[in-house]
Amino acid sequence: MKFNSLEFLFLFMPIVLIGFRVWPRRRQALLFITLASYVFYAFAAKWLTLLMLVSTTVDYTVGILLDREDRPGRRKLILLLSLVFNLGLLSFFKYFNFFVDGVNALRPGHPVLTTTLRVALPAGISFYTFQSMGYSIDVYRRHLKAARSYLEFASFVSLFPQLIAGPIVRPSVLLPQLAREGKVDDSRVTEGLFLFACGLAKKVLIADRIAFFADPILDSLSRQTPIDGWLAMVGFALQIYFDFSGYTDMARGLARMLGLEFTINFDSPYHADSPSDFWKRWHVSLSSWLRDYLYIPLGGNRKGERRTSFNLMATMLLGGLWHGAGFNFIVWGGFHGLLLLVFHRIERPWARLPRAAKHLVMLPLLVLSWVPFRMHSMADLAAFLRCVRGPIRAPAAPGALWLYVALGAVIVALPKNSNAIRWHELKWRHVFALAAVTTLAILHLNLSSKFLYFAF
Amino acid sequence: MHPSHRQRLLAFLAFVCACVVVVGWTNQRVKARESGSEGGKALREQLRVLVAQPGRWGLTMTPGPAQERTLRAEWTRVLAARVEVLVLGQSDADHMSSTSFKDPSTFYNGFLSNSYLAYQYEVFDEITRRRGAPKLVLWDVRSGYLAQVHEEPAWEVPADDPVWYAGAPFYHGDATPPWYRDIPSLLSLAQTEFTARSLLADLRARDATIEARADTGEPFVLLPADRASISHRWLSDGSRVYPQELAGRLVPRGQTAPQEARGERKLTEASIAMLDVYLQKMLAANARVIVYAPPLRADAASEPTQQPLYAAFDRRVREVTDRRGVDFCDLTVRGAKMGCAPGDFYDELHLGRACDARVLRELASGCAPRAGAELRARVTDAVLASEPSASAR
């Protein structure tokens, strides 16, 4: 079930929101929301819902054991159990096909691994394994007390607003909120609904519209002019932002309607004036997760210049691989790692440049970074490079693409983003404008597609 | 709670729900009216005029299944004579013309642009129910269509059911959840546009006389067939002429490179299975069938990335037709050999009357060993003697 579907908007969401509010006690409400989340997940993952249940049970037990155990060796062993389980699960479901294909590609025509098994990727597995793995690590580090209630922990892992595509909410942020008694303030419901509506409009009216016109160009690059190739890639840069930040707004809005607050995941990323600034604004919940659970444990910037460079590159490559089992994602991660390294070296002179100059450099680099992300294979990547190096001809892209790209660019350039808007203080005219846009989005729903990050 | 929070929330919900309800309710009303006995009256009247005066009129159209399916349903009611040769297929079958047949009055072109096998079969079924089964069916199933990733609708709801007006009741690419089958299309942009168009047409005062109509690009307007138009038009035999086309001479739409025949495409097995099912139904109704794939323009036919698709298409469709004892004539890459020059095409997929005459010649001259003789007896001598176009020679 997608957030941008009629069954979600007119059946699932109202039932869950009303059901959540009518239960008099928090515990009952939590049970209801957990069951609802499993139903929601079952629409996407069917029997693989059981996998989430197993993962939840393993990490809940690991948390309890870690809390009880004081001997460092034993604690390490218990943590290792959690890491092996979670990473094993992720590796099998996400990278098995990639591994088999990769090995077999070494000797074309003579497959080394002759398995016929193809593993389907369960929706949201990358998100919920990182979330529950983060919990085990936090409990191990004694940054967090283990959850005593299985129900609270199960609802933390399965909470439907963030289950399929994040944000990856830290246990220290979400678990206390889930344990808190008390009714949801009605102003939060209003804010949440408006934020959700904003996300829906971003996804349906901008991201999907851009994709509608840009995808045919990016899927037939051998016949496109360089200007059209670049225009479509700028379109993709805007599409992925509006798609994913739209999803995040919807997730955060839903959480707010349930009286919860999720971490901010996007903060005007295209306003970034350096690569490190970009990663403080783009998919913040993932980049901060990688920083805290990978980059810093590897030594961060504490072990000299060469080790810092290695740590940065390793983190970005693994971050790329987290997005998908494909060489293009490794290239994407590597490109960002390289940008971080280069900008780390020129930090001081870069800081002295005027802000506009920084943007003039950053924006093209960011668009360029999306090339390997969008191109599904190395052959497609080569086709894009051939296209943009081709002779300059008059562009043939539809006018609507220019229009949607311009609209997206104007919205991206606005100084305020959806996090900064005080949704509960909207003026009447803004309320009705938002309602009109929401209606338009609902009437476009049958043209809407899945969220890009559902694939990860 | 601050009262304004509740006011804002309620106002927002009321506005959205009211708009959605109003759009949905209006859609339902318009659909019910259009599908009822009062609905489509003007269209039926125009179809009667079109069919009664062959060659005189062209009825303007907006390509797409939203209007065409219901139009075909109306059309089968007003056909002048028994249909003996029926052409089915998508828009690339649209130029198969009655002028290629010895008795033009027994020919009907039932193509549906950009539509489904189910709806193509439905045209056959409606004709069979009303006037008996056609003797010979020429069914155009090009490779690209069978490589589309889409869900074929189950053919079970009659064509005059309101649910079909302005779009099929399912999402593109996703199965519709069973508990509210027609809601997605009810709240679709196509439905809203359809409703807005219908309401606007109601508001506008229309001149009742056919001759007084201007060529504005508006659909369902009868225009003289012997003049070029800015619109696509249906002719009385069910075939189509393109904008600016006159007396069979196409004005190609200026497409320089193939658009559809690109990228990696694979056959949709579900569509192959549906083809098999509908072939069985046609044979059970005692119709003879020739399945054919029309030629593509040379650049699309020779596109290297598409060769695996063309080969797979030929193999899989031939398996089905051989199993059913039906002819299959795959002309996908044979356009140049048949004498169809790029100028005979409107674009990479759509061939004009001259090239379609050569398709008939191929079907009647050995390419279809089972039913070809019957076709040969019906086509004109000019078709059998058709030469390559000047530019192809």
C-alpha cells in the first residue's frame, strides 16, 4: 500500500487515526497501531512480514540480554549476534542476486554459480534492519536502556509511517515517545495533516510529473541531444528530491497525527554550499546513522589524515551500496566520497568564497552525482556520457518538462522548506490553497507511481 | 485547544472531501447519462449519417480508448450490412480500407487505438451478437503491443456500462483492489476531464446542422471527407485518416527516429495468453482468422536493440497460432521488401493505405496458407497487383 493511493488515504489512514484516538489507554493504542503497521507491511511484503517479526524478536532479546550482562566479552558476543543476524538478513535479501550475477559475469557463458534461486527484496528491509541494529548498538554502548515492553519495541520497528522508506528514527528519539502516556493534542493533528498534504503534493504534482516527461528521455539517451540529456538529469535531481522529501513529509505528518515526532530528514539539500553541508541536509537520518555507527567507530577523523580519508571513502561506498545492489550505487557513493575528500583538502580557501560562487560549483556537481544513481547499469551510464558529449543540437524535450523543472527549481530555491513552515498557523487563504492542491493531487493519483526509495 | 486549529482542520477536510465528492458525484451522473438511452444520442445520429453516406463524411476523433470503446459499441448497432471481413488491432491497423475489397460494404475496420486485446475482441463479439460472426478476421498484433507492461482488463463488463466512460476502471500497471473497483477511475484525471468536457458541451449552444460545423479539433464532428482537416477522423468503413491526410496521401508527422522501438523490451506472457483465449473464442464462432504483424518503418525494423524482441514475438505468436490452426503472417521487418517506403508511414508504427494494400497482397498471396485464399477472393485486383511505392523501388 502506498501513501499516495486511494486505499491508504480514504481507508487505512482514517481508520488508523480514528482507531488510535479512541483507545483510552496508551497500551491499547500501541497494540492497535502495531497491528495496523503489520497489516500495512503485509500489503507490500506478504509473508515476509514474518521476517520483520523475527528481526524484532531477535533484537528485543539482544537488548534485554545486553542490559542484564556486565561482562564485556559476553556483551560483545551478544552484540555480534545482533550484527550478524541483521547484516546477514540484509546481505541475503539485498545482495544475493548481485553477488551471484557478479561472480557469473567474471566468466560470461560459463556460470560459476549455477543457482536458479532469485531472492525478492522485502520492502523497507534496509530501513528497519538499520533501525533495530542501531538499537542494539545503543544498548551495547549503554546510551540507551533496553526496551522492557515487547509491544513498545515492536511498534518502534514496525511503525508504518517510517517502515518502508524511513526516516531511520533513532531508538533514543522514538522509544520514549512511544512509552509516553497522554492524548494527542489536536493542533498536532492539524499540523500533521497539513504536512502530509504538502508531501502528497510534492510527490504527485511535482516528482511524478517531472518523471513522466524526463524518464522517456533518460531511457533513450542514444537519440537525445546533450541539452535534453542534461535537462532530464536536472529533472531527475528535482524528482528524487521531491519524491523522497515528499515521502518524508508524509511520514512525519502521519507521525505527528499519532502524537510522535520524527527526525528531520531533508533540510533544503540543494542550498548546500559544500559536500559535507549537503550530507547534513540530504537523507539526514541515514547520513547521521552512517556517521555514528560506521564512520566514528572506524576512527572518524581521529587517526590521522590518511585514515580519515579511508574512513570517509569506506563510509560513502557502503552508503552507496546500502541504496542498492549495483555498481552504479557504488560509483555514486564513491563520487560523493571523492567530493568530500577534495573539499576537505580545500576547506579554508573554499570557506572564503562568496556563497553564490559556492552554489555555482555545488549545484552542477550535485546534478552530476545523480547520473550514476539514475543510470541502472554501467552501459546506461556510458550512454549518458556519450549523449552529453554529442554535438550540440536544438533541444527537443517537451515544453512541459522545462516548465516542471522550472517550477521545481523555484520551489527548491525558496528560503523556507516544509520543516520551517508553522503549519498550525496557516492563514485561511493558505489553508484553502493547500486544500485545492491536495484535491488536485488526489485527482492525479491514478497517474502516480511508487516512491523511488521504496526500491531500497 | 485553540479554536482556530479545529476550524482550520475542519475547513481543510471539508474542502478536500467536498471537492472529491462533487467531482465523483458529477462523474457518476455524467457517466450514467452518457451510457443511458439518452446519452450519446447525438453521436449515434452522426454515426448513422456517416454509415448511410459512405465516402462523404469523416467523423472527428480524439485517439484513445476513453471514447473509442463506447463509440465502437454504438457503431456496431448502426452498421449498414453484415460484416464479412473484419479488421481488429490497435491504431496501426487504422488504414485498412474498404477500398481494397471487391464489395466494400461488407468490410469493417474495428481498430481501437492504444487499446487492449480484450476490447478488440469485444468489437468482434458485439458484431457477432448483432449480425452473426464475420467470415474472415484480420487481426493485427504488433510486437510492441505484446511487449507492453500493462494489465489486460478482464472482459466481463458490457461496453455500455457507465464504469467504462472516460477510462478503464483500473490503475495503469497495478491491479485494482477488489473492494472498490471503479473508484480509482472515478477519481481519475481522465474522468474529471471527461466530466468537464461534457458539462462544457452542455453549456455551449450547438448548431444542429452538420454542415454548419467548423473544423475546430473538437471530437465527434462530421466534416466532409474530401477535405483535409486538422483532426483525426473516422471514415464510414471504420478506418481512420490522419490530420492533413487527403485521398490516402499521408503527411508524415515528422518523427525523425523511432520512439517506441527502443530500449530493452520483453514479451508480456499474459498478453500472449489472452491472445490465445480470444483466438479460441473467434474460432468457436466459426470465423476464419489471419493474425498478422504489420511492417514497421525501416529504421524501427532495423533497430538493433529490438531484434531479440522481434524474434521472440515471431516465435511465441507462431506457437499460439500453430496450436490453434490459424495463419500468422509476421511482416514486422519486411516492410522494405514489400515495397513500403518510409514515406508510406505516418511515423514508425503507422502505415498508410498504400502500404496496407501491400499487407493485404502479402496475406492473400501465400503468407497465410490457411485462410489466404478466402481473402484473395475478396480483395480487388489492384491490391493483388500493387507495386512498390516509387521511393521504395
